[in-house]
Amino acid sequence: MVVTDFFAGEIATELLKMLVSISRKSMFCKSSAEQLITSIEELQPIIHEIKYTGVELPAFRQRQIDTLSETLRNGLEVAGKVLNSGRWNVYKNLQLARKMEKLEKNISRFLQTTVQAHVLADVHHLRFDSAERFDQLEGSARRLEQRLGAMKMGVHEGGWLEEAMKRVEEEERWYEGGLVNLGVGAGMEMAKRKVKEMVIGRDDLGVVGICGISGSGKTTLAREICRDNQIRSYFSNRIFFFTVSQSPNVEQLRLKIWRMISGNCIDDCSGLIPQWPLKYDLKTVMRTLVVLDDVWSLSVVEQLISRVPGCKTLVVSRFKFPLSVIKCTYELELLREDEAMTLFCHFAFGQKSIPLGANEKLVKQVADECKGLPLALKVIGASLRDQPEMFWTSAKNRLSQGQPICESHEIQLLERMKLSIDYLPEKVRECFLDLGSFPEDKKIPLDVLINMWVELHDIKEEEAFAILKELTDKNLITLVKDARVGDMYSSYYEISVSQHDVLRDLAIHLSNCEDVNQRRRLLMPRRETELPKAWERNMDKPFNAQIVSVHTGEMREMDWFSMEFPKAEVLILNFSSSEYFLPPFISDMPKLRALILINYGNSTAVLHNSSVFADLTNLRSLWFEKIAVPQLPETTIPLKNLRKISLVLCKIDNSLDQSAIDLPYLFPRLSELTMDHCIHLSELPSSICRMNTLKSLSVTNCDSLHELPADLGKLKFLHILRIYACPNLEKLPPGIGDLVWLKYLDISQCVHLRCLPDRIGGCTSLEKIDMRECPQIRNLPKSVVSLQFLRRVICDEGVFWQWKDMEKAIPNLHVQVAEESFNLDWLAE
């Protein structure tokens, strides 16, 4: 017999059908048949998973599994005899019943000895992709053992099977990252307390959840909940744990849940599963906790939730599902520094602290790379156990560059984390991989990210934000909480996102799978003193990357070498320096659409080689951060496709307002101009007022700004005007009343602004005004009554009632009193 026959599941499937018939027909074998039905149903999904891994097992393992296959074949023969035996032949039926019991014992013995040995070996020595499959086989084997252990077939309390099960559970506690056992359970205990409050403290919550990044200990927490004595007492030990996974048989799972809740073993095999709510006497239902672990799909959650009175569902997932389905979700936090070190040391050294004689600084550096993620601490710690110091140093360097330290690290950590993105839609997956372009431990300005996705993936800004939200809900990225996030007129440039370093490492790892010249993303993962040697060795051939990200210190002309990027659309230059020579290869990027320069140094950087801008004919967006904006030469060629300029923490002086420079000529299609926290910006360049294509003008957090151009009203097509947090601005030009297409006006935190322009009523398209923290404005001009499309006003209490009176004259107007101001904590980083 070949092993593929067993993996196909044909034997198990046929035997299962016969057992169903036996459970209905034979009085003598009914109990054994029903137990075997449950066991084989548990075993079948594992059989199919092993089948589709494509990994060949060693010969000795195949022989052992063939033995189980032969046992099942014998079971087919016995089952056939049971079905053909007449009820009157008591002696024969008793013989067959003993054979059925023997079949159960053989399966139990196989699960206890062979499978358990395989599982424990694979926990320590994971082989290729089959490691993930055997982890799942371990869980199913344990559940089968529990069922077989409950059979009355000589397996008594305290027997060998019970003892073996205890050993497996003890191993599971360690391999799942049992933090409580390690004395680092403060965070786990708090999480456990919060989840317990949701599960037994809130009768109004029928469905609750646990979510968190992959490898953060969600399943560990769920199992701790199931083991908790108070929980077990509350539900009278009626706690059922189901692993759902990515491609579950939903109908089969619903059937199992129905059986567990109702205690009904279903006497027919029609395959029809009752719809929720279940059709049985609800008075007989006892309190029940159903745990759905590793749930990947909202539709699966909706189908598996029973909503039966007395039944509570705990959903464990990497994703955060909407409130309409799960009203209360506990988001699992990562480990604190001391907890992380304890867990890391357990797997690296077999003790709770750094041993004497070890390189303490090096150990802490490696542990820090895990960023409190339990799975990373476990896998990386175990990978470094008993390794020499030079290996540790190499591991630290490789981790800092987003590279796996060894094969087992790549398989166990990166490949397991990879599951989180394998099922993403292609465009969402590509956007996730783009995140590897940004430095670790740095928040990414939302505006940069959204704009990059718009340019790279040919999507609209609204779709890019929807992708951002999907990545956030799946715990693949963290969006800084801000009340304005998602608002139609929100300013993205001061809102940021962040990502766990292990997920960033995963993005870099997946982006670097191809040859360096063929990669879609050419990334320098960490700041270096020079460009990678691999780039230099391959510079004789063109690089096909669409995204190029460089992270260095100061770069001089001689530090660059010639490189060709015929397909590059995004160039990100991250550096820390007071001076920076722009790379000459920018001239060899004919398709460049987005240029991002971010200086992480302590002072604004002076740029050299600004003449390269003359070659950027296809450039659509430009982001400067902490840069001294260079004075443009008179011979500068117009950037006809440039649509968006963002200057953040930049030193502008008068570099944009030279008499010989015509800004409308240089940027004939510019539609968005942002100047945030710009140093020494006392007034705007007067030539801005002639930029007729401008739709959005944002001048924010500029302390020196004291006056706006008198001709600002000439920007006829302006839709958004943000002039907030400019404390020295005292008045707005009267011409603002000529902005007939203006939809949003933000003057919040302009503490010395005395009034709104008398002609503000001329902005007939205005939909929203934000004027919080403008204490000097105490009266409204009469013309505001003409703002018939105004829908929302945010203001201080001083003018609240005046605006409130306008609600009678302006239909659909909603006036809101500001409660708290925005914060700009991210700028400190």
C-alpha cells in the first residue's frame, strides 16, 4: 500500500460513512462507533493538509503511517461485518464489539506513541513548510487523545494515556510561549483579567474577541482563559475550543458546534445542518463557551456564531472585526522589556536571566530586535542557543538588516508571519511590501504613504486609505489614533503610521527574494556609511526596481556610483546629516514620479547637486523634510507634471520668492502645496497667488508667519485652505471672500486672529470651518448667513451660540464645541 492512498483520505472517509450507519443500527457497537466518528472527523482535515504540503516524509515515517492506514483498512472490514451481522446473533455481535474496541486501542496507541514522538521532534527540528502542518497535527492529536482517553476501554484515571496527555500539555505550555510559567505573567495576567471581564462579567456580550499581531500570544491567552478555574466553574466545564484556520469546512464546524451546544449527536446523516438560532428546547441549554481560534474571515465568524441564549463565543484572530459582529475586542499588547528578556533568556539559555560570562550588551541588542513579540523571542532565542559569540554578532547584524539569521529562523518566524499576508488581495499585499522602504523605529507620515501608493498602484486617494484601514484591521500596521483620521478634509501630513520591526523585516525579506537587478523594491534596510556592495557589483546592468530606498548618513559626490533605473517611480532618500549631495543617478530615472527626502538629523540639511531636478520631467510629487530649500537657478526647466509639494520642518527663508523666479512658470500644474513647521517663514511668496491650478494650500504650525498675501483671493480654484497654528497671524485678507470654490477653511489655533473677513459669505461653496482655539474671535460677520452649503463648524464656546443661531438660517448646519486640541507629539521623534 502506498502512503498517498492514506493521505487521500479515501479509507477514512469510507470508514466514517460505515461508522455513521453502525451508530444507528448496532446496539453493541453504538458507543465505540460514535467515539470513532468524532475522532476520524478530527483526523480528516489533518490528512488533507499533509497531502497538500507537497513535502515527502522520510521512509520510516511513511512505514509508520502506512501501519495506521492498514489499521483503518482492517477497521473497514470489521465495520462491514458489523453492518452485515443480524441483531439476533448475540455471540457474533459481542465478538465484533471487542474487535471495535481493539480498533480504538490501536488508533489510541498510534496517536500516543508514534504521532507524539513525531510532534515533539518537529517542535524542536522544524523541517521546511511541513513544520506548520505538524504543529496543527499536534493539536488534533491531542484532541483525539482526549476523546479516546474518555472511552471506557481500560484507560483509567491515572493511566498511561492520561500521564502522556499531561506531558503533551506541559510541552504545549512552553512551546506556545507560556509566559505565566516563566514568571513574566504581569502582562498576561492583566490581559487575562480583561478578557475574563468580557467573558463572564458582561451578560450583554454574546460575542467577544481577542486580536493581535501574529505571534503575540493570542492562542496562549485563549487557552489560559479555558484553563482558568473561575471560567470553568462559571460554564460548568462546558468549554469547547475549535481551531478554524484559513480554509475551514464551515458546514462541518457548524455541525460540531451544534453538537457540543445541544448535546445532540444527530441520528441522521443527511448532511443538513440547522440554521442559527438552533431548533431545540432552549430551556435545556446550559452556559457554554465556544472558542474559535485562528479565524481569518468575517464571513466565517458570522456563520459560526450561534447566538443561542447561554452560549458565549470568544473569537481569536489576527484581525479586528467590526463592532457590528464583535462588540468588544481585547487587543493584545506586546511584552514589556523585562518580560521580553525573561522569555528570550529561557529559550536562548534555559534560564530566566542572562547567564554570567555572556555578552550582556550583545544579548540585549538581539533581544531588542524582537520588539516584545513572543514568537520572535522564542524562535530567535532558540536559534541562538549554544551558539558562539561570533554567531550572535552575525545574527544581530542580519536582524538589523531584515535578514533571517538561519534556516530555522526563516522557516519558523518569517514563514509563519508570512501567513498573515498570503491571503491578502494582491494590491493590498503589494502595499504592505512597500512599507519595507521606510526606516525601522520611525513613524511614517501618512501623506507620504498614501501618495506613494497612489503613484505606484494607479489608485485614488480614497482607495489608498481603504487599503491602509484594511492593513490596520489586520494588525499589519498601526495607525496613530487621531480624531481626524478618515475625515474628508483631514490633513495627512501630521498623522503617521508605524509597523512592528518583525513585520518590516518580513516585507524586506519577501522583497529581496529575487536577484538584486530584478527586484521590484531595492531597499537599504538600515542606515549605512556607504551603498551596499551588492549594488556596486551589479551596477553594470540596469536595475528594474520601481521603488528605490536609500538610508545613509552624509553623502558626498564621491560616495555615489553610476546606476541605471529605467523603471523607478519612487525614490526615498533617508539620511542623517547637515549636508547631502543628491545622487547623480536621479538623472537616470526617467519615470520617477515621487521623490521623498527625509532628514533624521538634528539640524536642517543643505542640499547639493540640485541641478538634477531639471531632469525630473515626470515628477508628480515632492516631499522635503528638515531640508533647507535650495534656491532654484534661473535656468530651471519647468516641472510640468509636478502636482504636489510638501515642505515639513524646512528652512525656506526667501528661497521661493526671488524676483527672477516665476513659481507659476516653474510649477504650471501644481495643485497641492503644504508648508508645515517651516522655519523663518514670515510671509508667503506673492507669486503663489498666480498659481491658478492650486486646489489645496496648507500653511500650518509656522510661528513666524504674520501676514498672508493680499491677492490670495485670486486662487479661484482653491478648495482647501489651512492656516492653523500660526500664532502671530492677526487677520485674513479680505480677498478670501472671492474664493467661490472653497470648501474647507481651517484657522484653528491662530490665537491672535481677531475676526473672520467681512466678505466670508462670498465663499458660497464652503462646507466646513474649523476655528477652535481662536479666543480673539468673538463676533461673526453678517455675511455668514450666505453660507448655505455650510454643514459643520467647530468653534470655541465664545462664538458657539452665535453659530447656533445660524442653524435656523442655514439648513443642515451642525455646530460643535471643541473639546481638546490636536497634539504633534510625532514631531519630537
